[in-house]
Amino acid sequence: MMDAAKGRAEASGGAGARLRDARREAADEALSAAREMIEILQPLRMDIPPTGLAPSRTVLRLDRVTGGYDPDHPAIRDLSLTITGPERILIAGPNGIGKTTLFKIIARQIVPQSGLVDLLVPFALLDQHARLLDPALTLRDNFRRLNPVADTHMAHAALARFGFRAADALRDACELSGGERLRAGLACALGATPPPMLLMLDEPTNHLDLDGIAALEAALAGYDGAVLVISHDAAFLRSLTPDRTIHLGK
């Protein structure tokens, strides 16, 4: 009788162990299935390469510049400005005062009526719509159009630093969201060789979500070049910490 009881206990214990193993296996399978259903989002990063801009180097010099679209009513009048080293400067003023016009004068897209514009370093201008991108081209082809010396490998590497890896580099620019266009524009502008020592940003946060803005702030925190920015985003400007502000219209 004792042997029979012992046998029944061992059988019962074995059945319990098998049941526990089966339940554990089922739980592991359910956990694996649940993990597969979760989209793992990698933190968005924008890695800007170093420029090597020396603190004493003159970046830009404007001497009594006047200009704009309307010769009879120029938006910019008698403006002088010098940027030395990695300064961060906010261009401020009400809408329509000529902030974007000033950027276009500096970038030689508008010829001033008078005065001197002396831009002495490589630069990049990026507006909120990333108009430097050709919507009919892929991101890789956009990069190579804007950086003719770059080969395919260099284009993919530069785009990957801004989150466009592998097949994403072959997406057409017209397919991108507003935030993606800005990232792609930054990748094409800042991936140049040599990288630009002056970065001009016109309302860069307008089409970015919170993660995109945080990534841009982190990237600019590590950027060692000069920055000219137009922005009404108070939180972004607190992160950028401009060295000075130029008020247009005063």
C-alpha cells in the first residue's frame, strides 16, 4: 500500500511538473508574440559632423547692406553685421519685416542694392519647407545633386546619420512628411564635404513633432559652427541659447 501511494504521489508530481512546464512554455510563446506586435521605436538622432571653425575666424560680414524684392521699398536698410567664430545669432522682428529676405541676401539668392556681403565660409540655408530638396528625386539622388563630389556610399552614410537608413534613402522626397523633409534637408546640407561652418535656419521647428524638435536641439547642442536662426519657438530658442539678437525694423 505504501509503495502504491508513493507511486501515485510521484505520478501526480510528474504531472504537475509537466503542467507547469507547459504553462511556462505557453506564457513564453505569448510574450514573444506580444513583443513582435510592439513597434520598437529607436530614438531619433541627427548627427552633425564637426566643422573645425576657429573662434577667431570671421564667418560673415555685412556692411551697410540695403536690398529686397522691391527696389523702391527695400526690406533691409543699411544693415551692418559681423559674425566671428561659432556665434549663435537670432534674427528677430515681426512677420513681413524682412528676416527671410535677409537670409536670401546672405545666401546670394538676392543681390543687394548697396553695401557689402562677405560670406567667408561654407554655409547651408534651410527653410521650414526644405525647398533645397527636389521632390521628384530620391533622398540619395538629392544628396548627390547637392554634393556632386559624393559617391553612393557617402550619400547613404550621410543620410543614415539623420535616420534615413538602407531603403529609406531611396524614398522620393515628395513622399516625406514635414518633419522628415527637414531631417532630409539637414542631412543633405550638413553632410557636405567640407561641412558648412554657418548654418542658417528659417523657422526650423514649424513642421517638427516633439521628438523631432528634441533631436534637432540635441544636434545643434553639439554643432561647432555658427548659427543664424529665425524662430518664434520660445522653447527651442531657450535650448539654442543665442549669443545675441539682431532686431530688424529698429
